[in-house]
Amino acid sequence: MEGVILGGSAYHICGPEHIATLEQTGIPVVSHLGDDMDVPTVGDDARSSFFTMARHLQNVGHRSILMPAFLTPERSAFNRVEGFKLAMKGWGEYHEIDQKDFLREWPSLYKNCQDTPIGVIVKLDPANLPLAEGHDITQIYYKLSKGLFAAGKLPDAIMAINDAAAFGVYNAAFEMKINIPADIALTGADDDYFGQLPMFRLTTIRQNILQSCKAAVEMLVQRIKTGDATVMPDQCFHSEIALRQSCGRLIAASEDPVLYLPVATSN
């Protein structure tokens, strides 16, 4: 082979030592929507897109917003959390709570949010990482949501880290007879096909996959031709917010079932 494009969560199976071996044998590497690996990278501005999503939930009146997340240094996960945190600044209270303590501490936080808006990061148990070794983000969100719904004190909204996680919330809501979005708003990320179906209508973050894939291939071809990675800057593509009904957006019969909201800068 003449070159390698690492996609998404490839860091679970391809570490720095593997990349070094490829580079030493003259095989250039490019990362596409992945994490920092000391190679040219095509990425998405996850911080800005999660900032915009959180701001939208605030602007439509939601006063308590939860985002369960793994607090890891990997680029995509880190920037999603950072975008959420930035949106909470100056809006209300911000909390980070370990998953094992969340259900015990949530009732008092819920009481406080009647007066002051709150944003909460639920720090998922790092023992469930890496997901590639059998831990399912859908099941993790399902179990957490089921416990939350059973407690009976619902936040206004849950921002899921991705669409697969959001489907875990849907499953728990179905079992506990919780209506989305009448009882709780929900958002995801990545614009999974299933989220577009009428039974879900999931508000989500849509990455510019076509342009970023094209850029990654062009970047790799340039590396193959020149053999030089030092003069090749990383590229970043903005996403957009796909507003459907799960976030509480009401749609008239004459309206398009999805609106695309431009991503605002988080700076």
C-alpha cells in the first residue's frame, strides 16, 4: 500500500508505535475525524458545534441540561465537552459529577435549578473505556437514563455525546413511558440515519463528511507525492445543527421536518 487514512476512533487499535512503523517504512499516514496522532489531520470543530447545540437548548428555554461524557484527552471527546462547558459560562451553574454519585446528588441539583439554570457533565465511569473492547455507549446511556427516569425528577434536556448514545436514552424513555420531547428534550451528534426516521426525529450535529473525506484523500495524495508532512497544516471543517423534533422544536404541517442551523464560533 502507498498510504493510510485513519478514521474516527482508530486510536483504539492503532497507536503511536504503529504509526511510527508505517512512517519509517515510507508509508504516509493521515487522520480523518480522529485524534491527535502527530500526523496531518482533517477534523471537525466539535467544540463550536456542541457550543451551538447547548446555546440552542438554552435559547428555547431549557434550564437544566445534562451531558453524560467520558472526560478523556482524545480530541473529539475533549472538544465536545469543552463546547458544552463554554456554553454554560455566564448562563447558570456548572457541575461535573461522577456517574456513581449522580443519582444521589441529582435531586438537590434539580431543586436548585428551579431558581438558577444548571448545566451538568455526568462523568461516565472510565472503567467502561475503551468502547472497542465490548462496552456499548448505547447501553451505558440506557442504564444511566433508566435510573434517572425512575427517580422521577427529569432535567429539561439531555445532550448525548453522539447518536448511538441518544438511542440508549430513547430506549429507557420507551420503557419508562417518558415522552421525547414533551417530557424531556434530547440531542445527539453524527446524524445517524436512524435518527432521521419519523419515530425518532433526532436533533443532531451533522458533520461535513463529503468535504472532509475529499480533503483527507487530497492530503494523503500530496504526502505520497512529496513525502513531507511538515508543510501540511491540519484542516478543520464546520458542522451544522440539524434541528428536528427531539429538542422540543414544533413543526407545522407546512414546514420542512429539519432545519439546519449554522454553527457559531465558541471563541
